[in-house]
Amino acid sequence: MSLWEIIKRLLPFVRPYRPLVIATLLLTLVGSLAAQVNPFALRYTVDTVQRLLSSGQGLAQGWHLLLWVSVILLGKEILNAGITFGQKYFGEKIRISVSGALSETAVLRLLSYQLGYFTDAGNQAGRLQTRIDRGVESLMKLVQNFFIDILPLFANALVALVVMFVANRWVGLVALGVLPVYFWLSYRQADRLNGTRRRLRGLREEKNHGLLSLIDNITVIKSFVREDYEADKQLAVQDRLEEAQLQTRKTNFRYDGVKTFVEQIGVVAIIVLTAYLVLAGQMSIGAIMFHVLLFNNVSAPIRQLHRIYDEMNEALTYAEGFFSILDAQDQAERPGRLRPAQLRGQFELRRVDFTYPSGTSALRGVSLTIEAGRTTALVGLSGAGKSTVLNLLCEFYRPNAGQLLLDGHPLGDYDLHYLRQHIGLVLQKNHIFKGTIEENIRYGNFRATQADIEAAARQAYLHQQILDLPLGYGSDAQQLSGGQQQRIAIARLFLKNPPIIFLDEPTASLDAIATEQIKNSLDAIKQGRTVVIISHSLAQIFDSDCIYVLKKGEVVEHGTHGQLYEQRGTYREIFDASARSLNIGRLAKTLADDGDDVLDTAL
């Protein structure tokens, strides 16, 4: 993206603060004029002192000159202090306000995107974090440079150059002749650094993502004693990052030296030219210092402009990454408007095909019906497409082909918030937010009372365990065991109390006793609701009204448990394998040997 494109993208964020921008511009204009006072004061002082000395006059006749010059220069500095404060304050207010607006926009965009956006290899958590953090930071540097630094510097240089031309056109031409060379060198420098800066951005994203991955997987790393391996991976990225940074610095140092040389050529040329004009009687001695100071008012801002220009080019690299997040409109969820008074919960999939953004084909020609008010189970080996069906029913993704219907209407016609408010979802691995147990359970219903939260915890068989903690419901939820965190997710479901329930291995993290307790609670809440359950434990799906068996993304069988078992197909294979893994024969013999009462209880 070019600088002009970035500025156009920033304008909508800056536009609400137009009064501050106008005030900054006015202060900049006044400050630029005030900055030219010193050369005029110095020329007048030198010429007046020379005249007094030439006429044989001394301090007695010149003390009033010193007084007036001091008053003028000190007054100018007092005025300049106020102007500088106003410029910086207004500029900083613009910067902070725009920064907040950019961050808020990025968060809102991310929340509006489909899950497919986040599963893309280029949009991993560490990479997105780097793009947002460094992107906002660089854009704010751009705003700050423009409104706090560039405008005053550019105005100072322009006014000083005009004054030089008015005073003597030949001196003005010398000063003007240096500028194109200086800017051309700056342009070449930025052009040489563009590729390196993009490489730096990619390496920083890779480094941040690697650190987050390392922290998330620290248990696995230590259990396999792979600390040295992970350290070497991070060090390799760091070495490449240092190499790119050193290349950037080397290029900067080379061009900075050349530009300093060009600037000094301008200074020498002005000193020689003004001295010549003084000796030729066309200028006063004071004019030498006058023009040298004016050229300094031109060259010093240009030096700073180069520094800012370099920073701005670096900012553009990160701005590209930031705006790539805002521009991913094709990934945005497309909510419909249908909000019926009541949902029955009858889902239909008609020859649905779906492929993940990574290219993995998950479903091929899947057709199935989920009856309203009944329990439907999805069975199959890992990777069969069971969880993908739930993702499609929740509108996390949309199918590549086929139709999804809910109560006879296309699923895409429904308002997304309305749809998801009526769906309760419990996953095999549920996210626990940073915060207390109470806050995490309340996530299911923000209007819930403390009594409602405790009732949901009791249904999830978690209430007593919470009371045993030192802080009770105020304890840190992320410090709980995996099984307790799973119960929090189930408590959220009870608190939400939706008419449609999707369960994806809801008791996978629980022990046998907890599994039985939660199963009883879920059996109670399932009554009269549309329920879809995924489980590798066949004991949890025996009583389902209908079972669909998936294999490699296709529905291969469906029916009740008894019907599928008699077909001696894929379901029978899964059932037999599950029975063998549980050693059902020995379990039954043990229960039988322990007495009929125990066997009856187990059954």
C-alpha cells in the first residue's frame, strides 16, 4: 500500500476530530512564522552593532538594542512554548482517539468473521496479535508524525525557503538545489528497505506465534524432553530476525552518511556565496548569519522529515497487515433476518458438501434429518465429519454445496444471533475465560441471579466442589482441573436452557462417576428438546431416537441402535471394537459373580 492509500484509509477515523486538526494547523502556521524571528533578529543585531562600532559608538548608545532584542527573543520563546504545547496536546489527543477507534474496529471485524478465517494457517493467534498491535502502533506513529511533527517541520522549511528567496534569489536557489538530491536519496533508501521490512514483519509474526505455541504446549514439550529442540527453533527465527535488522541498519547508515555530506555541501555553498556577496558590497555582514540560520531552518526540518519518512515507510509495512484484517470482508458472517416466534428445531441436510479452508474435504453428499424434539446421535471414527456437521448447523461455516434447512427455511436466512441464542453447545474441549467460576458460568446467561448460577452448578454436580474451594464461586476458573472446567461448560448449558442442544463428547474429560451423574442431568434436560449428540462412548447413545453413522465424510447407515446392530455394518464394527476395548466379557462376569443385585443395578 502506498502512503496516500494509507492516509485515505485513515481519513474516516480522523474525520470526527476535524476541529482538533484545524486547531493544530493554525498553531502550526503561527509557529512556522515565529521560527523565522531568530534570523531576522540576528541580522538586525549584527548590522546595528557593526554600524555603531563604525561610527565610534559603544555600549552607552547600544544598550537599548540589547534590551529590545532580549525582549523580542524571550517573547518569541514564550509564544513558541504555548504553540508547541498546543500542537503536541491536540496531536496526542487525535492520536489516542484514533488509536482507540482502530483497535475497536479490528476487534469488531474479528468477531464478525467465520471460523474459517481463524483456521487459516496465515491467521494464527500470534500472527493476528502482531498485526493488530504493531499495525495500530505504526498507524498511530503515522498520525503523530503527520500532525505533531511533519506539519510544523514542513511549514518551517517552506517559510524559511520563501524568506531566503525574498532576501536573495541566488542564495534561495542554492538551498533549493540541495533539496531534490536529499529527497531522491531518501526515496532510494525507502525503496531499498521495503523488502527487508516486509521480511521483518513476517519474522516478528512467526516469533510471536512460536512463543504462544511454546507456552500453550509446555506440558507436551517437557513430557517429551524437547526443550532443546524448541529453543533451537526459536533461536533460528531470532537469528534470521537479527540478520534482517542488521541489514536494515546498514542500509540506513550508508544513506544517512551520503545525505549528511549533501547537506554540508549546501552549507558550504551558502557560506561561500554570502561571503562573496558581502565582499562585493551586495550584502551586509549580518546577512551571512541570516542566511546560514535560514538554511538551518530549511535543512534541520528536512533531516527530521527524512527520519519521519523512514518511520512512515516502516509503518506502512505493518499498516498493510492491519488493513488486511479489516479487508477480509469475504470472511464475514452473513446474518439473515428471520426471527420466528418459536423454533421447533427440525434440521435437514440435503446432499451437503463441505471442505475446510485448509483444503481438507470433510463432508461429501451428506443427507440426514434431525427430528424436532428428539435425540439424534452422530457416530463414526475420528475424522468422519461428525463435528463438522455441528459446525454447519451452528452456522460457523457454510457448505460448499447442498442445502441446510431449519424448520423448512434455509439456515442462512436466520438471524445469526437469534439462531445461536437458541442453541446450547458443549464441546469436548471448552474454553474457560480468565475470571472467576461465577463469571464463567454466568456467560450462559448474563441476566442470571446467584441462585440460578448455583442451581446450574448443582445440575452439573459442581456446586459442592466449588464450596470446598477457599474463594468458592470467586475462585479462578482457569485453575480448576479439566473435568471441573468441563462441568462449568455443562453448567453454562443448563443456565442458558436452550430448545436445541448440541453435545460433542460432553463427558470426555470426566471420570466414570461424574459421567454417570452428568448423563442423568443431560437426560433430564433433553426431554422435549432437539438434541444432537456425538460420542465415542456408545453407552451414551443407546437410547437415541435415531443414529447416523458417518464414514470418511459420508452417511453410510442410519436407524436405531437395535436396527444398526442387526445390519452388521460399520456401526456393528464400532460397537464390537468398543466392547472389546472395555473388556465387556470380564466386566459382565465380575458383576455376575458379585450377585444378581449388583448386576441388576449395573443394568
